[in-house]
Amino acid sequence: MVSVKEKIAYGLGDTASNIIFQTVMMFLMLYYTDVVGLSPAVVGTMFLAVRIFDAVTDPVMGNLADKTHTRWGHFRPYLLWLALPFAIISILAFTTPDLKGTDKIIYAFTTYTLLMVAYTAINIPYCALGGVLTNDAKERVTIQSYRFVFGMLGGVIVAGCTMPMVEYFGQGDAAKGYQYTMTAMSILGLVLFLLCFLGTKERIQQPKEQNIPFIKSVKALIKNDQWRTLCLAAFFLLTGQVLRLTLAVYYVKYYLGRDDLITLFMTLGVAASMLGCALAQPLAKRFCKIKAYIGLQLIAAAICALSYFISKDSLVLAFTAFILWKFFLDMATPLLWAKMADTIDYGHEKTGVRITGLVYSGVIFFIKMGVAVGGAIAGWLLSFYSYQADVIQTIDTQHGILLSFTVLPAFGSLFVAYIMKKYTLTNHVVENIQTKLTTTN
């Protein structure tokens, strides 16, 4: 059994990660369009283009972590080594130097690329760490529930504090406000990563005799059909989720016409996510985690689609729909991440190779591709519907924001529900796999 203290320590690492991840999802598009002055089409294209680097950096980082041997383990040391560089790069990404035209695009592209590389370097080992804390399938759900409750705490901090801090630090200068806000956020993240490092312990080790080439590891990974299923599900999940979250601030500001309610709207949504994550573990105890996951995706899709019919004057209903969507969607999140650890055991039993870091890096690559595609689609849609920053939008533009915020993200959850029908690793199946592995070893 993993102690509550250790579960909290592990969760604090996701609080740190989400301070950046949630900022990117909620505010980076708005920062680039309304503060830096980039066109939404350029920003959307940049989000997608940077993901090309992840095709290389993600598997390389996963393989590197698997081959890392220190007195602290395979994955924990990266939290110690990279916490400070990650904090510095995060600040640079939200710094607006006095540049013009193409130079602004180059600076944004460069700092965003560095931010994503740094995120990869620290987040893949962090995620893989969750797979080596225990081999108990039910405990894995509990650990991931703790992780995402604390991860969503990072989202609450971002949603509830970002705009007020920007106004406080900026005093009318939004560029300065964002820079100082991200400085404060990054210092907090640095401390939390260190607490995660100090409070956790790796218990599951790679087979001592395992020392295989990178290409062979990749081939073994591709043979893992359950891992491939999770990758596809993760991609469509994040595409729809990020599309909706990116456009949430535009929906409140330009469709509902209440920019004063952006902070409240986003904060309540993340608070609902925390509650949903907390209830994932008791849900998994009562129901098959695969059927529960599919059902939650269908509910989230229905809420998204029905939100299209909420009028701009129905503020309470608009808030309620967003809160319910976040609640049900993120109740499923710990279940997804617990499944990743299960696919490691499945792949180990099937191929004889245990590649914890590479499994997580592969899924995370598809998650980040979903983030990039969702962000890119958001930018392209804003451009398509003739969005102009800080002006009253036309009726067509408002309708485009509404359609893109409601109906289109619903397809992401529908695709996920369909894909997950091919996932077969129930708790009973995983327990049998672990018994075989224990007997073999």
C-alpha cells in the first residue's frame, strides 16, 4: 500500500505541471492574440508545427528515462534536475520583448518550442513515476485520483488567479502582468516539483538483465495493441477538450458578453474537475472501469452538444453546463492514466520487454498532439469566423464561437467512446497478467 502522504506528494507534481499545462490550454491563445498581437491563424499553426519536435523528443525522453540508473531511481531524479530550467523557460514564454512583425513570431515560436521541450523532459518521467509506485491495479486508480485532484488544484490556481494577478501586477500593462504572474506561478511550481521528488519512492524496477536497443524497444511498444488504443483515445480526447477550453474565454467574453466573469467561469469549471477526479476511485470500485469510462465520455459529449441551444442571456444555464461537462469529463481522467500502467504489464507479458518510460512517452505524445490540434483548430476557426481582438464581434463570428465551443468538441468524446470499446484490460485480466509475470520472474 502506498501511504496517503506519498500519494499527496506525487499529486503535488501534477499541481506543478498543471500550472503550465492549464495556462497553455486556457490563456496562451488569448495572450498571443490579445497581448502579443499575433493573428489566431498564425498561433494555431505554431501550436501544431511545434508538435513535430515531440515526434522525436517524446520517445527519446521516455527511452532515456528507462535507461537512467541513479540512487533515486529511473524517473524521480528528473524532477530534481529540471525543476529550475522548466521554471525559467516558462517565464520566458510569457515575456513580451519589444519586437516587431516577424521577430515577434520568431520569439513566440522559439520560446513556445523550448517550453514544450522542457515540459516533455520533466513531465514524461513524472508520469512514468506513477507507474512504478505500486503494481496493484486498484491502488493505481487511487494514486491517479490523488494526482488529478492535486493536478486540478493547479488548474484552480491558474483559472482563479491568472487574470486577477495580471491586472494586479500589470496595472494596465498586460504584457508586464503576464510576465510577473508567470514568474510567481513558476516559483510555486519549482517548490512543488521538489516536494514531489522528496516524498515519493520507486518500487517497481526494470528487469536487471534488460538492456535492449532503442529500435527494439519501439518495436515492442508498437506490438502493444492496448497501448495503441489508449494513444488514439488520448488524441481525440485532448483535441476536443483543448478546443473547448481554448475557446471558453472567447465564449464568455464575446458570446455571453461578460468578460468580467471569465475568472469565475474557468475557476468553477476546474473546481468541478477536482470533484470529478476525487470520485473516480469509488466509481471504479463499483463499476467496470472500461464501461464507466465510455459512459462518462458519452455524457460529456451530450452536455457539449446540448450547450449549443443555451442562449447568451441564460448565464446560470451556461455556467451549469460547463461545470457539469468538466465534472463528468475529468471523472474519467484518472481511469485513463491508471490504464496506462496496466498496458505496461500487458506489454511486458506479451513481448518480454518492460518499457515504462516509453509507454508513457508514447501516450503523452498523442496527448500533446491532441493539445496542438485542438489549439490549432481553435485558432483556425477564430480566423475563419473573422475574429478581431477586443472589439464587438459580428453575429456570424459570435455564432462561430458558439458552434466551435459546443458542437465540435462533442465529436472528440464520441470518438473516444467508440475507440475504447477495443480496450480489454479489466482488473481481472491485469491481475492474471501480474500473476504470470511474478511466476515467470
